[in-house]
Amino acid sequence: SHALLARPDGTTVAAVVVADSRQTVYTIGLAANSADQTYVLWGLKDASSAPQPLGVFDVDERDAAPQTVGSPDQQPFGAYAISLEPGRTPPAVPTDVVASGALTA
């Protein structure tokens, strides 16, 4: 299963591939974050549920290697989002959602 995550303008900037209960993030257009910021991957069970922070990751434009985010025992989600957050730890709710998308089989 995978989710293509797009900006509000529809531009795809990342993909989340779910295999063996792990979420792997492939960035294909996210800008590099600064040392005092981090990207957070969020899982959404459905349109009415609150997003759950799954883990943090950094984007380095020189090294766009896929990154496994979150623990393998997390429940499946119907959609994913990425936010850019101040600091190095995920907040309780997203501050600045930069991309989102639904999971497809």
C-alpha cells in the first residue's frame, strides 16, 4: 500500500509506502529543513479522527534516501500527512501541514 502526499496545490512532494507494518517516506520535492525544525509524519484513521504523530524525519537535499518512520506495531491508517514543525519533537497537533494524501492498495 502507498500514499502519494501532495501540497494543497496538488504537487506531489512525498510518498509513504506501507509494507510489513512499517511506513517508509520517500521525499520527492520537500525542501530541506533547518537544524531547528523537523518534519513529522502523521497518520489519520479517517476524515473525522485526530491525526496521530508517527515520528520525525529530516530532509537533506543532498541525500534523499528513503526513511522508515514510526514503529512497526502502529495500527494502519487511511491517510497520511507531513507537517514542518519548530523544534525536534512532534507536537500534539500539526502546526504547518505541507502535504497529505490517502492510502491506496
